[in-house]
Amino acid sequence: MSDLALTVVRAGALTTVQDLGRPGYAHLGVPRSGALDPGALRLVNRLVGNPEESAALETTLTGCAVRPHCAVTVAVGGAPGPVRVDGRAVAWGAPVRVGAGALLEVGAARRGVRGYVAFAGGVAVDPVLGSRAADLLSGLGPAPLADGMVLPLGAPAGHPARLDGAPWPAPPSELVLRVRFGPRDDWFTASALRTLTRSLYKVSASSNRIGLRTDGPPLERAVAGELPSEGMVLGAVQVPPDGRPVVFLADHPTTGGYPVVAVVHEADLGAAAQAAPGTPVRFVAGRPVRGRPGGQAVP
């Protein structure tokens, strides 16, 4: 067994291997996937001296615990929470040296949802279509972590950041999502469009890596029936039959038949990844999305 590896001691509620995803394969039915909070992934990788696109662990709410077989520099970021090495509290949001065989414990998030754990050298599982990301919708990439699993690590190629800690955006107390209407806003009444941008929604507990579901007033349809399946993009606000908007995240399907009323600015989706159930959500309108079915990516 290689020393460049770690053993999973506690997998947590849902911990997956993630990098920046596999864009460019939607025509094959493969979502982009990748870290839901890519800014957090990039930062923890920089802290340990990795290229920003290196694979790391993405935790959900309850953290995880791992035991590296070799001494390695680690950084934990994203949703803030306690970090311990062999029971001793260490810094969150900064590079930390973990000895061979020591127990690294990432505790439950105090705020936010998703934590990121980077190791110098990256998590070196085999790439699929150029990415090491676990895609929970298609099943591509490594399986979610389970207790006892062994993951390979890469050889460190850079040097840890020379700082005590890095600035981090706080998880949102209110999630504000900038949207552009379209391409199927004409399937909804004018009243529904006002409802979307003037009402307060909340993050539903049924949200996941595929989509952020909302609780709040339903959107009234102007057109009955359903569409033939058409292309979907990251950030699409799809409206299922119950009328409550769903914001598509990294593991979203590449096609769908429910109408897309708007598309969220991609820069806002990292905050969406950290919005815990019950967080208030507001949609703020900008210019319309027009063009091919499924909308255009918002620049």
C-alpha cells in the first residue's frame, strides 16, 4: 500500500471527491459536476500549494475524519467549523501539517453547508473525462466516501501559502440570486414573474447537489402542458408542476421538460451551495435571457 494515501475513518453525511468538474460534455448527457462552491475549492488548493483545479474533498454539514498514511499539509475551508488533529484544535482556513497516521477530524459546519478539505498533491483518484469529480446524477467519477475507504494522494508539487489564514466570505444569512428572465418566461403569467422577484422564498431541506429547491409561493403558468426535453444550463431556474422554483446546481441534468423561467448569474451559485435549509432566498431580475432553448449561460 502506497504511503501517498489516506483512510476514511468517518465519511460523514455526504463527502465526495470534487475538482472544477468536466465542462464540455453536455451534448453527451454528462453534467459539468465539480465543487458546488468553486471559490472555496480554489482557495483551499492555493493554501496547500496545489493548482486550483486539483481534487479535494467536499463535505456536507457533518464534516468527516480521515487518517493520512504520510505527513501532509492540509487546509479546510468553505463552511466554517472545528478542525482537530489527534484531538488537538488546529486552524480552519489555513495550511496545517498533519503527521503520518494522525487523525484529521473536520467537525460539523457551524454555518453554511459544504466544507472543502485539500491535501498537498491533491486527491489522486483516476480521472473520468478529464475530471476526478464525483457526479451523483450520472454516477461518473469516484463513489461518495464510505468508512474504511482508501484514497490515493498525489505528490506535492508546490509550497503551502505563507500566511496564517485567508479571508473567507461568510455563508449567507439571506441568499440573493441575480437572474435573467427566459428562455421560457412566456410560459408564466405576468403575476408569476412579479411573484418570483418580489416574494421571499426559503431553501428547502430537499435541496442537493442537483438543485437548490425552494419553499414559497408557486408560480402561475400561462401555458398548460409540458415542453419536449430541451437543453439545461447551470443556474437554470426550472419550475416543476408544483410551481416552486428549483435552481440547477453542478450535478443538474443536461435536458429537461419543465419550463425554465430564468437563469441565475453563475457567480452567485457558490453562495447557493452554502445556504442551509431555511435560509431566505430572493430572486433579483436583470436583463432577459433569449436565444436557443435552455437559455444562455449568464456572463
